[in-house]
Amino acid sequence: MSKVPLTCPSHQGLILPIWCKWPTYFDVTALCVGAAMPDVVDGLIGTCRGYLGQGYGHTLIGLFLPCLPGGLILTWLARILGKRTLKLSPLKSALPTWVKRFEGHVIELPNHTSFSSSRFGGLLFWSFSVCIGAFSHLFFDLISHRSLVWFYPWYENHQIFPSWWYVKWAGISLPFYRTPYPLGPHALAWIMLTIIGAVLFFRLLSCE
């Protein structure tokens, strides 16, 4: 299995533009948590079986089963723990600017009238944001990966891209992976998305 854009902060950065465009339609905490959930789910599964790789966490059925309920729980915990730890921190004044913006945008609820208070409210608002975040993870993984596993266990396609996409220049052994990580065109896509996502994460936290 190929590597993908980093779980944090790259996947969050890649989805944050839609929050900046439509801030009242998404809970940004749930959106960011959702963007990490496919890796969280498959990371837990991989730990239990002894090796990592894409599985149910990266499927459409997994988006609504383990990813959604798990994302809601983690969003709730992030709200509670984030408020307590950041507000009680004696070093708060010395925190980097992006951390303070993270507190203002992600930990605190928005001050303006939001989509949650008008149409959805509460749980459905969070659920919508978690699902969009998780789907963005699946989409960007598809770009930087070598196969389509969205419809697993009924269907898998390991040759969805042209043959040049699968060219292997070299291989690097990585912990918890059964086969060496292949360096090739898809690896360049992974590197580019990882860098772009990380840059967007730190820059877009300042958007209002």
C-alpha cells in the first residue's frame, strides 16, 4: 500500500478551503476530525492485525459506519479537552499565533449565526461536517494512491490509472508495512499534496 497525504495536518489543510468559502455550513472541528478518521480507523485495525494498509476506513460503507460515529465522539472530546487545556494553560500568551487561531476557530464555537442553528442543529450539523471531511480524505487518497478501494469488500480496482502511474523507481521499507513503499509518480503526488495541505492548514486558520 502506498503512503497518502499525512493524516495531520495535510488532510485538514486540503479540506479547509471549503470551510473558508462557506464557514456557516461546516463545523470546522468536525470537518478536521472527519478528515483524519479513515486513517484513524484503519490505523486501529492495522495495529490489531500487525500491519498497516487501506481497509474499511477508506471505503464508502466505512465512511458511515466506523468513521462517522468515531468522528462524532472525537469531535465532542476535542471540544471538551481543547477548551479545558488551552484556557488553563499558563503559557497561553506565549503560544504561536496559529495555535491561538486554532483555539479561536476550532475549539470555540463561531459567534455568527451558523448553519447548525438554522437548518440542521447539533448532531446533524456535526455529522454532515464529519462525513464531508472523511470523504475528502478518500478523494485525496485516491489521487495519491495506486488503487480504488471505495467499494470494498465487493469491488477493488488496482489498475485505475494509466500504466505509467505504477512505475516503481525504488522501494523503501517502512515500519508496519508488509511490502516496501514504492517510489514512483504516485509518490510525487503524495509529496505535493502533503506539502500543499500542510501549508493551507497553517494559512487558512486565519480566515474569517
